[in-house]
Amino acid sequence: MRFRHPDGSVVHLAYCTNVHPAETLDGVLAQLRDHCEPVRRRLGRDRLGIGLWLARGAAHALITDPAALRGLRAELDRRGLEVVTLNGFPYEGFGAEEVKHRVYRPDWADPERLDHTTSLARLLAALLPDDVTEGTVSTLPLAWRTAYDDARADKAQAALATLATLAERLDALQDLTGRSVRIGLEPEPGCVVETTRDAIAPLTALGRPDRVGLCLDTCHLATSFEDPDTALDALAAAGVPVVKSQLSAALHAEHPARPEVRAALAAFAEPRFLHQTRTTTDAGLLGTDDLDEALTTDALPDAAPWRAHFHVPLHAAPAAPLTSTLPVLKAALARLVGGPRPLTRHLEVETYTWQALPPELRPRGRAQLTDGIAAELTLARDLLTDLGLKELP
């Protein structure tokens, strides 16, 4: 979906396909047929943007077979779909029964992360619509923090050196294709770069804002109790660009000490994904690495609200006594695209947890999932038009 900003530029809105993960190229093609095109039709649009997730196996198949890549581009065109951004955070296995910490491997100290992301950038340059010259790829924020517990400085330096090599490869890619691809580190609770504030030092040390910036995930921002205005002001002051933003909402519990609130939260504690949980105290931000740990131990004080890293559907907040952090998303979006010029032009709805919701909230069958994704995109569209952007055909 495309929108004209009042400054005349085009802002792209997509939804991320990691909600229906596919490990192979055949799986990606099936996902376009079974999910993406039906969402486009449900919205009544001729064209729909998708934030494509390509697992290692699918990316390898495409990068080693030019005919397969041309075939994917033709399939996107045939189904009325376009790609300006890729989700390069998960490497593989995102559809496994237990993902948890696996999603952070390989990290940016591992050459395989460099090779995979280089492949994604090359693929994106070939998949961009003919009238678009800039693409973006979001990626993990260096590593899960425990990977750097030993030799932290050395590993951090190795990660930055790897990102510097990537920036050079992206320069060469633009020279070759005329298309610019930028990478966004995505701060996430529990990682080496947990907050936007944590991102400033490594990104300014890298010194390649033209190639490597930040992916602002509004669920992660809210989980860490970051104020959107404060975060974006600090990034702007440091010269760190917001390459793309993922529009998502976290789980919010206003009174976690109450038994009925804990019972409601327990329904969201599930075995597939990590749901890092945070609260604020006089000593600062405190947290656990998963929701069940917060509920079953005394690790997290419960005198103040809790937020959990659980991407809940944008249009459907959980039933009381829980709610979502949609207000944080709205505030961030107002700053990102509501000013005289957009701070980013790539927006991606990323609710990948539909099948991890409590059983009574999960979509039953493809049609209900299609309805849910379409409803999220409709909400995002309405937020954008309320900010003065004009929807384009």
C-alpha cells in the first residue's frame, strides 16, 4: 500500500510474511497464493505491499538460480504484490514448534549472518518495483546479550567490522544496480542492543548512516517503556536514521499483582516464542527473559505495570484486565510520518504471533487469518490518512 505524504514523497505500508513462515522457495510461492493475494483481495486493492521473509534455504535457492528469482518477481507481479522491504531478522526455523533463542542465531559476529544479509540485499534489489529505487532490510540488534557475556568488547568489535563490510557491499550493489538497500538494526528486549538508546553508540561508531540505521519496532519500544518522542529526539540528535518501522503492539498489564491479571497473562505464556517482560522501578527498567518466568518467580516486581513482548493484533486488544500498547504505536507513528517530512518511508505491520495467541483468540482457518491481517492493515491505513497522508491506488 502506498501513501502520498504532504511533502510529496511516497510512504510504503506492508505486512510481514513471517506470520506464515516458509522455509523453501515452494513454500514462499504457496504463501503468496494462499495468504498474501487473498489479503489484497479482501482489502479490495489492485496492489499490496508485503514485507517478505526469506529463510536461508529460500534465499539460497533464489540467489543461486536467476531463473527462480525472475519467476518470483513475475509471481509477485501476477498476484498484485510488491516488495520494498525484507525482514532479515529470523535466519531459519521461524515456524518451528519452539523458536525461543534460536531466532538470534547466527549473530553479527558470525560471517554467515553477513553472507545471508548480503544475499537478501541482492535479492531485494532485483525484486523492487520498477519505480522504486530504495529497499530496506531489518536485522537482529547484533546478538542476544548472553552471546557477548565473554569477550564482549571483542565480539562487539567483530560485529561492527562485519556491518562495515556489509556497508561496502551495499555500496557496490548500488553501483551495479542503481538501487540503494539500507539495513536497520532492530532493538529488542534481552539483546545486546535492547533499546533505541543502546543503538546510538554502535551505530555512530560504525559511521555509515547512509547504509546502516535503525528499525523501530513499536512493540519492542513499548515493552522497554521507551517514550517515542524521547527516543526519536535522541536518534535525530545522534544522526541515526530510522530505516524502517515495524508497527506492532505489546501486551500491557496495568495491575500485575492482582490474581485475575496474572491468570489472564498466563494464557499468553506459550512455548514457541520468547516473551520478554519488563517493568519500571525507581532503579530503572527490570525484566525477565520470558513471561512464564515473570509469573512463576519473584524476579519481577509487580507494584507497577508489566509489558510483555507479545505482538498482539493491532485492531483487537486483549480482553480486560489486559490491554495493548497501541497508544505507543500511534504516538510513534505520529512522529515518524506526521511531521513536515517522514522520518521513514517504509512501514511494516508485523504481528507474527496469530497462532501463538490463547486458543480462543486464534484464527480458525485461512479465511479468519486473512480477515485479521486485513483488519490490521485497515487500522494502519486509517492512522496514516488521519495524519494527512493520501492513499494511492
